[in-house]
Amino acid sequence: MRVYVAGTGRCLPPDVLTNADFARMVDTSDEWIVGHTGIRTRHIARTMKNVDMAEAAARAAMENAGCTPADIDMVVVSTVTPDRMYPALACDLQNRLDLPDVFCMDVSAACSGFIYAVDVAARRILTGGARTALVVASEKLTATVDYTDRTTCILFGDGAGAAVLRGDEKEGGGWLGSFLAARGDDGAALHCMPGGQLKMEGHEVFRFAVRVMPEAIEKLLGSTGHVISDCKFVIPHQANLRIIRAVQRRYALPEEKVVVTVDRYGNMSSACIPIALDELNQAGRLEPGDLLLMVGFGAGLTYGAALFEWGE
Ligand code: UT7
């Protein structure tokens, strides 16, 4: 049996903050932000709740997959910025989409969350617990951002990405595996207290990212028997263009293979990877047989990678 991506979707809230907007709010400049992060704009959910974005992305993915609510038998939502502590955002989403009484839960693995959520869904499908899973990563990080702290506020945006994963009897292809890990002893480097604001030691997270992304890539590809040059696209978590370019240089990858959205959307935590995936899909840039490598890191500190072979 295999598990493949049957459809993708995304939601970017309509309001946009530019670097010029930040230069009016804190002591910063377009030159500093672009030079240190690569970010130019980010979308922010002024009027939308997290569940509104999750719903829009999920509906788009279901439409793209050609499935109805009755087909969905599992919902996993990755979020660290839910509208409420509980119940799970996945249950709110189930209600919005009028889904049957199915498995619904949230995953809290921060920016690595989509890769974790896909792992949960894919393994449940492969062991017969579900046939069609809705996997959504939806984040309203700006609700936790301190807009007086220039070292963090310029980095983050809001958005949601979704994928419908489906199991069938074909052999090979689809989700080829993942490597997932965490280092809880480094957890203080990026955290948020209940009702509080995001706190980050940027240097520490930067160093962590540059160290663990290659580790995740190599452990995953070692287990699946692939090499990175086989991959059509690498979709890294979008925290900082300098981190993305460091990974690109390490493997001497051509620029066009490494997907970048951070310039337009900033860091949307776990929503970055599925939004980038949906952009590739909607632009018609994915063909059956293409290998896609996703790699992320984030609060936890968590990290991980997943490998897909595209195709129905
Ligand atoms: O999803 C995972 C989460 N996060 C990350 O992956 C973040 C990883 N870290 C980073 O992306 C980078 O460390 C940052 C973008 C957060 C910071 O960039 P940096 O090149 O490491 O800057 P820095 O912290 O070394 O700061 C250099 C200088 C400092 O001034 P002094 O002390 O040298 O006078 C900062 O105060 O730049 C200053 N600075 C700013 N200046 C203008 C920090 N933020 C700003 C700003 N505008 N927005």
C-alpha cells in the first residue's frame, strides 16, 4: 500500500506588512531586514482567526483532491497558535467542514509540525486506521508577536497550508518516509508562555538550524536509499533566507531546486512547507515521479524531514 498527496491548498490572509511598515514601528530598515533575513513582506490575519485560515486551506485542498467531507476519515492539524487552548483546532475544523465523527487531533511540533503531522497521518493510513486524511498546518503567529521587539517582530507572518493524503493499493511512490527528532534541552531558545509573547534567542536557533537540517536530510535519505541530487525540489522551513542558502551551499544544489517563499511570506511556522508545496502544485511544476524533500526545525527544539514521490 502507499500514501500519496491527492490535493493541496493554502490560505494567506489579505493584509500585508512591508519592511517599510516595520521601519515606522521599530528601529529597523528595509536594508537590515532584507540583508539579515531575506524577508520583504508577510501576510497578517487582522480579522481572520486561525480556524478561518485552516478552513480555507482545507477546503482548497479537498477541492484539489476532488473529495467530499464524507471521504475524510482523519484530521490532523499542526499548530502552536490555536484560537483556544482546547478543544483541538482539528475539532473546530471538523465542525466547520461538517465532517463525520472521525479521528481529530492537533500536533504541537512548531515549525516542524507539518512533517510530524504527515507522519502521524501516513502511518495511520498504512496500518489501516484511515483511508483519506486531511492534514492542515495553520498558524496565527502574529497573535504572539511582541511588536516592540525588533529582533523578532519582523520575522513572522500568518497562513495555512493543507494536504489531503490518500491511501491506495499501488506499490511504491507517495510518502517514502520521514525522520523526526527533538532536543528539549534547547527548548528555552524559542518559547511562548500561555497568553504570552514569543521569545527567541535568534543566534542559538540559527546555529541549531544549520546543524540539524543536514542531519535530518542525511538520516532520512540514508534510510530510504536516495541521494539529494535525486530530488526535484527541496522545500525547507522558511525562517531565514541565510539558513536556506546555507543548506543549498552545503549540498551544492542549484538555486531553482530549493523552494523559497520567505521573501514574500516571512516565517509562518509549520504552515511554510505546505504553502510552498501548494504553490508548486498549483503552478503545475510537479510531475509524477518527482521526489520532494521537506526539511524543518523549530521550537522544541524539534527538527525533521520527509520524502515524497509525487504522483497519483
Ligand atoms: O522558525 C524557527 C524560528 N526562528 C529562526 O529560525 C530564527 C533564526 N535566527 C535568525 O534568523 C537570526 O538570528 C535573526 C534574523 C533573528 C537575527 O539576525 P542576526 O544576523 O543573527 O542578527 P544579530 O542578532 O546578530 O543582531 C545584529 C545586530 C544587533 O545590534 P548590535 O548588538 O550589533 O548593535 C541587533 O540589535 O542587529 C540588531 N538588530 C536589528 N537591527 C535593525 C536585530 N534586529 C534588528 C532589526 N533591525 N530588526
